[in-house]
Amino acid sequence: MITEVINGKKGNVLSIEYMLGNLCNYKCSYCFPGSNEGTYPWPDADITIKNLDHLIEHYKQFGKTKFEFYFIGGEPTLWKDLVRVCSHLKNNHNVKIRISTNATRKIDWWKENAWLFDQIEISVHHEYVKIPHIIEVADILYKKKVNVSANVLMDPNHFEKCKGLIEQLRKSKKRWPIIAKTVHYDGQTRYDDSQKKFVSKSLKRWPNLFWWYTLPDHEVRRVWAVIDGLRHEVEYDWFVLNDLNRFKGWTCNLGVDYIEIFQDGRIAGVCGEKIYGENKYYNLYDKDFLEKFKPEIKPIVCGKELCCCAGEVTINKVNLSTTSQRPMIPIYPETHRIV
């Protein structure tokens, strides 16, 4: 029985996943609804900067000293003010900026703006991708000491084609990591047993370790599941692939260690959960956000049947029904790794 999920990220870090808009130059068949229709305009840069400054300062009062932004879309590099907002955050706060992108911007754009990003996850979509361009962009970022990876979206309906893309990416002589990423249809994975075995070990090419350890801000993402009193290190997709991403009634650090900002400005969980113990949403784009946003930051009790976002599945959480059976400061012997 799983009683706890433990994330290796330090407690002084707030992770902010920010959906900037839903305009994208791709229309992938497996993309989740609402992410590529172009129905949300890009945010106003002045309001975004002012209110993000306030949000960061508020969280500092609760022990957060580092802020990890993850910009997604749509395709975030299409936003004309992305560079301006990222420059402000870099110059005024202790931030790490990660971005998910299909990397279709021209080579000169990446050469000029690579310095803004600590981590760039290039999403490789079999329906549209141009492999030579992806390799060229990734090689440039590699040489500029950006933590870059190529994430191949493994469509179960075109699985062999996606495996072929991984082999094509391996032809690059710059050893950045290649990762096989799962996709979901209606919140579910649709892989057969052989496909599950392939994606269960997601890292398909190890990076050059000398390069990796010389990156300004490299990290190894780690997560553990406490099962029958023993702590097991697991892959990020392990819960979803094994239908174990059901945490209703658990205490969860959503809102403490992780928040989502939606295209309309709502601050919540990816699942839509209200994260500040109040029956309302705060909105980053409210004109009076500075006056309104002063919530107490504390864990919530999960009210959702299913948790589908990898970032939220793997944040710290505890099964309330088992808390009386465990010590106040648990120490679990680490056992074998589950994949």
C-alpha cells in the first residue's frame, strides 16, 4: 500500500507552471484539449511582471527563496514579450526558467536568447517534426551550456515511428539527453505491455556527464513512493503507468511547493483544485491582485479522483488514513528502484 509520495526537491523551492496562452503552430492529434486552439490572447507584459513580483514576494514570507518557472503553451516562443518577461525575472529574482517548446523558431532566435533559459525541453512531435532543425537547435544550446533535452512524444498509435525519431536524434554528436515521454488520451494512457516496457525507462540516451556536471544549475529529479513502510525510488511516470495516481483524501503540498497559472490567469492546480483553502480562485491578471493575493500558504486535502499531471503526481503528499501509523519524523530505508 502506498502511503506517501516524497519529492527530492528542496523545501525552499516553489515550482510555477505557467500556461502563457494556447496559440500553437502545431495541431497534434494527442494534444490535450484547450492547448492549441488560439482562443486565449497572450498576457499583458506589464501586468504579468507587476503581479508576478508580488506573488514571489508573498511566497518569500513562507520560506520560499528560489522560484522555478516552467513556461508552456501553446507554443510559448510565439509570445512577443517572452524575452522581456524572462529578462525581468532573471534580473530581479532568484529564478530558474524552464521552457517546453517545439523549437521551431529560427536558429538566430535561439542563439540570441539561449541565456534566458536554464532548461529547455524540446518536444518532438512525429506529425510535424523536422529532425535536422531539432538537432541544430539542441547542438547550439548544448554548446551554450543550457540544459537541453529532446523529449519524444510516444504516440501509442504511431509507436514505431516515434522510436525511429529517437534513433535519428542519436545521430547528433553532441550528447544531450533523449527522453521518451508518455501521452494521454482523455486522461488515460493507451500503451500495450511492450510499449509500457519501452517508456518505463524514459531516458533513451544519457548525456555527456562532463557537460551535465558543468551546467550552471543541473539537477537530478528524484521521487520516492513509500510502500508498506519502505521507500522506493520510482520514475516520474510510474504512478500513471500503473494507475496509482489516485490521491483523493490525501494531504498534498499543492499550493505550497507547486502552483499552476492558467491561460486565463487563474492560479490553481492543473486539475482545477483550489489551492489556498478558500472557495475561490485568485487570478494573476486581476487589476487589484496586489490587494487581494495574501493567502496563507499551507497543504490542502485533495478532492480529485485522478491526478494526471506529472508535476502534481510527484509533489509531496501523505495518505491521511495512515498518518497515525507512522512516526512524526519518518525515516525509511531506501530499497530497490522501481521502474
